[in-house]
Amino acid sequence: MSDYTTLPTITLDRSPFSRRLLDALPMTIWSVDLDGRLTSANRFWSQFAEQNGAAAIAAESAVVGCSVFESVADDASRDQIERAMTLLRHHRVPVVRWEFPCNSPTEERVFLMQVTALQSGADVTGFVFCTVDITSSHRSREALIDTGNALAETIVLDRVYEEVARQLRRAVPSNGFVIALLDEESTNFRITHKHGYEHVAADAVSLELRLTPMWAEAAATRQVCRSDSEVGLEITVPLMTSEGVRGALTLCAEPFESMQRLEAAQRVVVVIAAQTAVAIERARLVQRVEQKRRLEAIGEVAAGVAHELRNPLFGISSAAQLLQLRSAEDSVVEKNVGRILREVERLSRMVTSLLEFGRPHPVRLQLGDPDAVWDDILDGERARLESKRLTIHRVRQPSASRCLLDAEQLGQVFRNVLANACDASPVGAALQLQSQSSPSGGWRCRVSNGGLAIPSDVLPHVFEFFFSTKVDGTGIGLALCQRIMDEHGGTINIESTPEVGTTLTLTLPAGIAS
């Protein structure tokens, strides 16, 4: 047995260090003389030539002495090379760069060509060409341009999400992304669009729970947040507009080979997130404008119909009252006349509501406290509460809010909301009335009852015109409330679940005195 360990034979590379260095570079480098004849090329140039259909001149020994123009297929490229050599030969520029596509059988790629001069003293003796693959950065740049162009023309929210998904997939290698918007009323994040992430969670709720801390951090700091999770690197960017943070975007990225590539991808996501936030805000604004125009059109029709119905109803009511006086001895006639009068009264209430909706008084906004308006309404509606033995558990903020409001019209909204809450509550129940400052500095109020929940198929329609779940309802009250809140720049929303009953939320923006 030998007492010595056999070592592997090491072969030393005897080629010049400059040659070994050039061959190790992951880019094509080749030089030409003043006439464009190739004088040298590195190893990567040969690989590039073979991959792009120039196998006959791939080896360096086969290309030295050949004209570079022989390997150029189109006149535009030849003209560009000649122009670069001319500029460098006459010292007009220190370097010439341009981008060019190079399509292989499997994919489209983009390269950057850089040309510099070889000099001996003040004389130019040749030129060095260097080609770098910039496909990834080119795709990112094109994606940013395309995203901006596409989102600038998109006014439908679903289309916004589709376009963002398409451009993100193109710009940054990822396993999926999530868009979550911030609910100003509840200060919670809600997923509004999700692409990919199938390997993480089957439902949006569990994904929301896991990502909410990152969204909250990004929204609070207004900075990009990164996290290494069990699914990979997650990049979270706040969605911001001129009015503040509107949500967050989280991208589950594929591994990056360098920190520079990661930071470049992060910059792309930041720009796309900014474009997304603006597009979402614009789509919502268009939706609100369309809703307002629709309500105005409905109001015009409603006012016209109400005007035409008022006089006939007055005539029917007068005739029925006269007939009632003469039919006291006939119980059957008296019963039917009473029914006519009740229906006329119901139609009269509807006509009045139609006129209120169709020809609303212009709002006269003044600085005021919405809770003070509630005080007046609760005092005036005490009889309604006592008739069902209802109690009010009220929580209000210690300092008064200052909002621009029309006390009379806002009081009409509060009265309608309270009436609906009373009608939906069982006898002896407690209503919850809670008001506080909203995260944006405005005012927010919640009115909750413990009655039966509104069915899920009914809930999306409660603010629609002529939609009512009450037997004697007109279906105009909540639609009118929504219109008044819109004119105040506020919102009205409703939630209903079997566990907690129904909660209606009203918001008003912070008022600024003119």
C-alpha cells in the first residue's frame, strides 16, 4: 500500500492573462482595424455567433481578417457601424452606443452595442465592439411605458387589474401578486385582486391575515418593505396618490442573482404601483360621476312623473272622502273607500319623495358638528323610540368634529337611517350609535341594530331606486340619502351579517373653512 495520496493533475493555462480575462467575460468583445477587418474576438463572441446563425465564422481563427460588414445582415446595421467608426475616428464622441434586437428560435432578446476607439497616442488605430444582453432591463422599461399608456386609457376597475397583472408578469419574474385596498371606514385592508399565489392559500382571508402586517408597515412608512417568507421573497409597495395611501401591492418574486437586479426590479414595481394607484383612483372617480349622472337622470324623470301624478291623486282623494261621507250606512262601500284613501296616501308619500329626489334643494355647506345634528334628530324622534321601547347606546368623541355640512339635509339622512334601524329592531332592543374621527381626519358614524340580517342577495340593491324590502316602502329613502351624502363629499355604506345584525356607516370629510 502506498503511503502517499495521489493528487489530481493540475493543468496551468499558459495563454496570456489578457486573453483569459477576455474569454471569462459574459459578453461579446471583438476588435477591428480601421477598415473594419476583425483582429480578435473573445470566446463568448463565438458562442453568440453560433446561437445567432453565424456558425461558419464562429471560431476566432476563422474570423480574424474577415470584414465585420460580412456578418451584418441588413443595411441599417452596416450604416450604424460605419457611422460609429467615423465619429470615433474623428474624435467627435468618446463612445457610441445603440440597442438592437436579436431574435433566436426560442425567444426575442435585446442587446446593447458599445463601440470605443483603440488609440496610439492621438491616432485611432482600430475599434473595440462590446455587446451586452439587456433583455431583462429592456422588458422592464417597455413594461413601464406600456403600463402607463394602457392605464391612462383605462377607466374600468376590472380592466385596470387585468392590465397591471399582464405588465407585472412581463416586467418582473414572479409567482404572483396581490392588490389590497385600504378601507378608510374600518382601516382594514381588503384584497381586491389576486394573481397567482395558488400555492400559498386557497382563500383570500388567510392571505389577508398573513400579509396585513406588511401592508400596514408599508402604508405607515410609505416605503417599500421586503420579507423572506416560506413562499419566497415578497416585495410590498404602498399604493399612493396625492391624497394619501390607498392600499398596497405585494409581489412574490422569483430569486434574483444579485442585489442590483433586486433593486432594479423593486424600482419597476414602485413605478407600476404608482401608476396603478392613480388608475384605481381615476376608475373610482369615473364610477362616481356615472352614478351621479344616472341619479340625476332618474331624478328628472321622477320629478316629471310626480308632477303629473299630484293633481290626479288629489282628485281621487277628494272624491273618495266625499264618497266616504255618504256611505256611512254601507259597511262594504265604507271599507273599500277606506282602502282607496290608504292607497292614495301611500302614493302621495311616494310623490312627495319623488319630488324631493328629483328636485333637491341645493346644499348650503357650513362648518358644523355632525353629532350636534344627531342630537336634534334623536330629541325629535324620541316618540318613535319609545313606541318600541328602544334604547340608544351612544358613544361619541370628546371633541366636536368640524365638517362642511347642510344641517337640514344631513338631518334628513339621519332621520331616515334612524327610522330604518327602528323598523328593523325587535321591541325592547338596543341601538348602537358610535361616532369618531376617521383616519383621514374626517367624521365617521356607525348605526347598528341587532335585528335580522339583510339577505346577501338583497344587500347589494338597498341603495337602488324603487328598491324596498318594506311592504309600504317607496324605495326612495336610501337612494335619497346616498345622493345627499354624495353632495356632502361623504359616503354611506351598509353591512349585515346574522351574527351582529346590520350596521350602516356614514362618513364626512374634514371641513376646511373658506
